[in-house]
Amino acid sequence: MAIRLGDEAPDFTAETTEGTINFYDYLGDGWGILFSHPKDFTPVCTTELGAFSARRADFDKRNTKLIAVSVDDVDSHLRWKSDISETQGAELNFPIIGDADRKVADLYDMIHPNANDTLTVRSVFIVDPNKKVKLTLTYPASTGRNVDEIVRVLDSLQLSAKFPVSTPVNWKDGEDVIIAPAVSDDDAKEKFPKGFRKVKDYLRYTPQPNK
Ligand code: BEZ
């Protein structure tokens, strides 16, 4: 069954390029991103794994662990790993799950039940410290993901986990945010001491509260 926002992220134990990993233990009490790759030694995936590795510091800063999955075994991943460093200018610095038996792909519903091959879609799951799924993304195999967008959503999720705010269209870290409609103007004055700008009763902007 498809995993929806707010569901508990299914736990699993799997062999990876960094040894046996239990997903929940790996995440600890931080955030996590599980993302799937259709197959090893495929061009778009190679660029994605290099790009995520190059941005590892941005994920560390956000207390977020990365873990990838591809429906091939760990030996194959380890051979692919050297191609990634050779071609992408970044050493793979997070684990890839060996999933030749599709255990994790099936658990997270990454393969269409009517598919006639084992190619997963490009799925992304962001998991919060309570192990709840906060974001799901599904891309076709032909389109590589955008690391900036994933970092941007992570910033938004982490902000709205701490403050009663949401983030407007095209928002980026550091820009004004929207006060949740459930917060009264009086409460907003207290909660957002930098003040707020009221465009409509339901549309109030305030400077990003954690900056
Ligand atoms: C790729 O990563 O380039 C890819 C993987 C599976 C199908 C198509 C493209």
C-alpha cells in the first residue's frame, strides 16, 4: 500500500555498502531521507548520487541522514561506487541499500505492481525524528532530482516543525514565512516579536523566526 504523509515510516534491516543497517537506528533521533534509484550503473542515478554526496555537509547541518536504495546487490553497488567518484568528482559518502530481493522497494511501494521489470521509480521519503513520513516525491526514471529543492523542503519542514508557520511559493531559507491561520493576531504579536505584515486576515507574513 502506498505510503502517505503522516504515516509511520516502515522500519527495516538491510545490507548496505556500509554494512548491515537498521533504518531506525541509523536515523537515531534526527531526520532522514530515503531515496530510490531504478538500477545500478545508470547515467542519471550516477549524477544524483554524486550530487547528494557533494552536498553532504548541507544535510549534516540539518541533522539529516541520507540513505539510498537500488534493486541490485551490495557487490554491484560497491563496483558502481568507484564509477561515481571517478565521474562526479565526489566520493559516495552515505550508504546504498542492497535490495536485490526488493524488500525495501516493496515495503515503500517503489515498484508499480503492474511493472514488468524491477525498476523502481525515483522516490524520495523525508522522515522526521518521530519516524513520520513528512514528504514523498515520485519522479520518472528519465528525470534526475533537484538537490536544492530537497534541501529547500527540508528547511521548510524543519521550520514548520518548530514554529506555527508555513512557507509560501518558491520560498527559500531566509525569506519571509506565513503565519498559520490558527494563530490569532494577538498571539502572533507574542510569538513573532519581529512583527507581521497583514495582507488579508488569512495571509500574514513574518520574518523567518529562527534567523
Ligand atoms: C538513469 O538513471 O539514467 C535511468 C535509470 C533507469 C531508467 C532510465 C534511466
